[in-house]
Amino acid sequence: MKPIKLLAIPALMLSLYGAPLTHSHAADAAVTTGATAVPNIAYEKYTLPNGLDVILVEDHKLPVTAVNIWYHVGPANEAPGLTGFAHLFEHMMFAATKHVPRGMADQLLEGAGATDSNGSTDFDRTNYFDTVPSNQLELALWAHSDRMGYLLDVLDQTALTNQQDVVRNERRQSVENAPYGIVQEALYHQLFPKNHPYYASVIGSHADIQNAKLADIKEFFTKYYGPNNASLVIAGDIDKAKTKELVNKYFGSFKSGPAVAKPDVVTPPITQERRLVVQDRVELPRVFMAWLTPSAYAKDDAELTMAAQILAGGKSSRLYKSLVYDKQIAQDVGANQGSNALTSVFSVDVTARPGHKPEEIEQALNAELEQLRANGPTGKELERARNSIETSMLSQVEKVGGNANLMNQYNQYLGDPGYLGKDIERYRKVTAAGVQRAVEQYLKTQSRVVVYGVPGTPDLGAEVATPAPGKIKAAPGTAINADEPWRNQVPPAGPAPKIVLPQAKSFTLANGLTVIYNYNPAVPLVASQLVVKSGSGANPLAQPGLSGFTAQLLQEGTATRSAPQIADDVAQLGAILGTGSGVDASFAQLTSLKSTFPQALDVLADVVQHPQFPQAEVERQRASRIGELAQQRENAGAVAARVEAAALYGPQHPYGTIQLGTEAALKATSRADLHNFWQQHYLPNNAALIVSGDISEAQLKALAEAKFGAWKPGSVTPAVVATPQTSKARLILVDKPGAPQTAVRLSTIAVARTTPDYAPLQVMNAALGGLFTSRLSNNLREEKGYTYGVRSQFQYRRQPGPFSIATGVRTDVTGLAVAETFKEIRAMIAKPLTAKELSNARNSQVLSLPGQFETNASISASMANTYIYGLGLDYYATLPQRFAGVTDKQVQQVAKKYLQPEKLIVIGVGDKAKIAPQLSRLKLAPVELRDAEGNVK
């Protein structure tokens, strides 16, 4: 429904067809093998007479509840000639239903404070999900049940035509205009014959999407969307007895659909290597290799998942160490065991560093694969892979929505929603010999597909015309279930739960280091970050990118650890360490198992306090960052963002460049420059250690003193103060010949984070373009079908940051889309929001807050913002009241103040020959042409 990836294949979470139904029970006892106990997530499973599986999980940690429905249908069930049909139908489920007019469900759910509200399609399933405040559970069940029971009663050609346009825009954005998108699609075309349901990589072709008929839609729904082909998980702050009553009320009367058989598909093996070269609008070649491997949860599936982690799971992996670190021929590496029902796909992809060819990459890849086949992994590698996978799996159950989705996956595939403990045990039982045998058996040279993605002009096939809008004759609907008139009434909310957000505490070490913490024992994980109040805003004007370059080097060697040792130590602990820099702060972020947090924190403390900036590592990361710049030039959205910064702020302002800086600045940066930036800004009196997780205050105080107590304070170099030099242009174009879409931005400089207008600005932005049901989204996506998605946002910073509206639109409607965007901006200024709009936008901000504090990482990020911008520890406790007090007059006032159409700069990254004539009709002058790096041509 809303923006998703081309291939929704999580590396560890799998899907489809399970064992016979079991009755109500609780999860097996927690598995405690190894250092970390797996959370015991109690649940109850039962089946309605119509066949609907229901799984209930009671969890009162926050006043939120997840509703997650899986239909056991995906591309695996598509008929030949209907590629992309399951995904198109996913979009159709958000059309009007008999009792819920089009758009109402999304509007009500957003206004109720829903988060994680979406749908997605994978090869073997389609899911729909929302996380709502617990008093709005009935609203979510009302919306989801009307889709299941009453979609066909009112489904018409108008809805189908609109969603065909939206899905085709999604294809343009996620496949055709995305770097390597058509290369990855070509990989699947080589892996599978045309009549195989996995051939089309979920999204399908323009021709098949456009050729879908209303009769096909109705037949598909009747066959696959009955309650007997679905499972419903409700997890969170619920009362089980009352929830069962609601489930029976909303789903119990529905008729069962026809029995659904498993797809009868034979996947032909690959017996001889297949090779292909595909041209795309990219600068750097990328090599893909893929093999057909055992289905999800079959023998060797876990072994191959471990092999993927060993090959490319972070900086401790073999491919990173060999191709990126040692040989320095690769920009990035990836590997994945994509586990599915009919067959799985093991894939490896490597992007070449500038100046290196795909043949060189393939040769190095072959050598590493042969080493793994011949000798298998070491014991340490196996342990690192296992620990990393375990941390990843536990992280998914931090959110009630993630836990609900995981239970649905286990239920569909194995009939056992409580399989988490057994799944982790499955990986704990994998041996080095087992990994070696699986790699040797399945990852053979003669059984693979090799695809090179190389710079060139892509072949997107024959253009499939978009039919001109026209009048569509209404046709009668088809009723499956008897009408129940009471469903016409929107269910009232239950008693409002008290919004109690995590309240952080703090203390300060003698050296000035602030420590902010939140105790959260929900899962055995701890998230922490060391935040320094200096980011790219502190860059010297002649050295854009310096803060980010410095942060990247933190992980590349200390006084006692080399870069590979840091990567190995972190992976061995099952931790995730990342460093980077934003506009106003730099950070070192860490997520680890509770049991290994002290050792992981030791690594974090080491990289922050004792980086050595070895010259060899400086050169490695210099080349890497130059390669990243090349990759960004391939991405139209990234180019638009880069041009936005340059146009709004100019070269003599620290906000005028992106975090990577420029190639010239990267080449000129010395080791001394990096060391000096660290020395001037990485000081305890300019930093905070922020921790959320299963750790007590006493434990944290002892650890903080031990790890950071000797860190010496100093004098912090003040941030650069500069005046923006905004371009006088009203229209800026970046030519991308042949692009199927235009990346569009409308931008201006707005406000700082400390603005007193924050609450009304957020409410106004929600109504304009911040919500899925916003004015811009309803206009450009739902009514016109011009785009897959559009969003507006204020980027709040210490100094005034940008306001921008960003979208990707079909090339031939670029001018119309920009015109409609200006129309919505002017309407926002001209009249106050209606009472309904105001309530929806305001409530979306207030009631969604608890859902933003579900994970330790999100809690830590929120606490970091209070530190960086001096908001105070009680900031989030008082924020709901500030949102609730926003009036329609305040919203109109801030719209007039900040949404000044005459100051908005329009940026278009696309086929200039096609979009310039359209945009010229808007009389936006003067016009500038810039290159992909933001320089005026």
C-alpha cells in the first residue's frame, strides 16, 4: 500500500504453509542454551468455525496493540500472464468497502494514533497490519474485517484504474529508476522460467499490471481472501476474553472460502551456469550471483543463512575483509539466504570500487567461495554469525507489531506461532561441518546465475501507455457475506489509556559526561549511543564532510585494536556497532545482548576515546567515501537532496553540502585534519552516553565510571556561524536522460528545532503531507495516480533547517504534479483546517507517541534529541499537551509564515527534454541547470 521494497524477503523471517492446527496453549518454556535466554512469549491460538486462525498475545508494557493479518497468498499463487497480481490486489484491499468509504479507514486510524500501518506482499503471503492505541483495537478490527468480508460489494473499475497507476509508479520508482533495480529483476528472470511464479520478483510487469481486469480481481478475492486462508494475530495491551468477543463479533459471521491447495509448482534445477550483462543508469558495476537452495525451514536452510552471514554479515565477514578491506576492489558486499516456500534463493552481490571491473570482482568472489567450500568456517566465524543472527531475531520482538508479524510467519510456515525459541535453537545447533557441506552441495559454479550490472542505457522494454482518464460506468458489486447494518457505525474508542512515556533519568560524571538512561527489561537487549554535540554544522567551511569522515574512522583502529579486530570483537559479542555524523551531532551507536553489554560497551568506549586514524585506514575510507558519492549520483532522490542543500544554503554554509562532503574536499583531507576534529569535539563535556535496556542504574553507573571516567575534558571548538546564500532560482533542473520518473522537491529554509512553533508546525505538516491521508497524498496518489508516494517535512536543526516536499512522479505528469502541489500549499494558507482535519492531524501526533517508544533504539534516539537540542528530560512528558492545544488559527498562522509559495525552490531530477516544457508553463523563473553534485552548469 505504502512504499515497500521490490523484494520483501527478510533474511531471517520466513513464510508459508504449516502443520495442522493445534488448540489453545502457551509457548514452550524459554530456551536458555547459551548466554542469553529467549523471551517466553505466552500466546493463545484458536480457530473460528469459518477457518480463521486467531493468535492472542497479552503484553501490557505500553498501551498499544498490534493487529496483523496474513493471507496465505502471494505471487506463488499467480496464474501465468498475471505477474504482479498479488501485489496489485494488496493495494486494492485499501479501496472502499461496503461499510467503510474509500480513505476513511486510513484517516480514522491515523487520527487514532496508529503506527506501523501498512500492507506488503512477499512471494508466498500478503499481510496487512496496524499498531494502535489499545483503546482503538475495535476500530482496527472493524476496518480489517470489512476488507475481508465486504470488499467485493462495492469494488469498481475506478478503484482498479487508480491503483494500477499507483502500482506502475511504484515499479518505476523501486525498479526502473532505482540503481540496479532492473539488474536484480533480470537475476530472477534468469533463475526461473517465465511460467514460474517467482519469475517476476513480486512487482510484475507494466503490461500485466495494466491488463488486469476487474473480473480477475473479483475471482482472486473469492478464491484466496476467505477467513479459512488467513490468520489474525492481536498482540499487546489487551484483555483476552474481551478480545475474543470482538474477534467473534467482527469475523465470526463470515463464510469460509473455497479450500486453497498449495501451489503445484516444479522449480527446474539449474544444471549449467547462466550469465547475463544488464546495462543500467549506474556509475559502478555490480556483480550478482544466485543459486536455488532448499525451501524455508528445510534441511540446510539454517546452514545457508549462517553461510550468508559468514560471507557478508558486516565488517567481520569474509567478503568485506577480502574485497573491501584488503584488496580494496569493492565498495560494498551483501549475501542473503532468501527463504521461501517453493524454493529459496541464495544470493551474493558486490559493487565494484571506482576503477575496478566486474571480472575482477567475480574472480575474487570465486576464490572466497572456493575457500568456504573447501575448508568451511572457523569456530569463531560460526559463533559470530550465530550471535549476530540471535541479536537480530530478538530485536524483532521488541515491538508488538514485530512480534505479531513474526508469530504470523511462524504460524503460516510451521503452524507454531511460538517457534521463536526453537528457531534460535535451530541456529545454535548448526556446525561448521554442516555449513561447509551445505555450501559445497548447493553453491556450485555450474548451478548458479551470474549477472553483471554495468553502466549504460537500460532497456525498459516497450512503453505501455497509461490510459487517459475517462468516465467509467458503474457496475453492481458482488456480495459474499450477508449485510450487517450495525457495521455502518464507526466503533467508539474505549476508555483512553493514560499516556505515560518512558521517563529518562540522568547523572553526570566528574569529567562532564552526561549519562541519560531508561530501564527497560522487556527483552534481554541494551541499546546505547555516545552522542557528541558536534556534527557537520561544525565543519570548517573549506572541509565539508569532515565530521562524517572523522566518525567513520572511529571504527578503523584504536591504540589496542586494529579495524579488523574491532569488527571481530563486536560480532563475537553479537553486538551491532555503528558510527556516523548528522548535522548537529556525531554518534557511536551500539546494540547488544544484555549478557555481553559490558564487553560491547568497552569497544564503544575504546573507539570514541582512543582512535588512531592510521594513514592506511584513512586512505581506505577516503576511497570508500568517494565511491559512496558515485553511488549517490546514481540515485535521483539522493541527487535532489544534494541539490536542495546546495541551492538553499550555498557553498559558504555548513548546511550547503551533504554528509559525505565533496570529492575535492575528501581528497584534500589529511590525517591531521581528522585527528584535530576529533580532538576539538570528542570531549566528555560535549557528549552524552545514552542507554536504554535491561540494565539497572547501579550497573550503568559502575560501567560508565569504569569505561569513561578517565576521559579528559577540554575546550570545545564552537560551531561555524554563517549566512545562507540561497539561490535566486525558482526552478532547478538536473538532466537524467531517459528517466521514467522525475524526482521532485519543493524546498525553502524554515525553522530551528527550538522554535516555539514546533507543535503547530507538526500538526500543519501532518495535514499537508506528513500523513498517508494528507492533502498531498490524497491528491497526487489517491485521486490523480501521479505518484507512489509524497511526503512533506520540516528538518529541524540548531540553525534553521529546510522544509521540503519530496516525491517521485511519472515523467509525463511532472508539470501537473508540481502545479497540484502549489495548489495544496495555497489552500493550506488560504483557509483554516476543517474541524475534522484538525482533529485528525492533532490526534495523530498525540496518540502515536507511545508507539514511538517501543524499542530501546527508538527510546535512545528520543533521549538523544533532548540532549542535543537542550529540550529537557521532561520534554516528552509535556509534549502531548502541547500538541493537544494546537488550534486551527495557529495552524493557519504557521502555514502563512513558513509556506510562502514565492520562496519555494522547485527541483526536478529527470529527463530534461520531457519535463522542462511542462514546467515552463508554471512560469517559475529564473531557471538553473545543475549537475548531479549540485554545481551550477
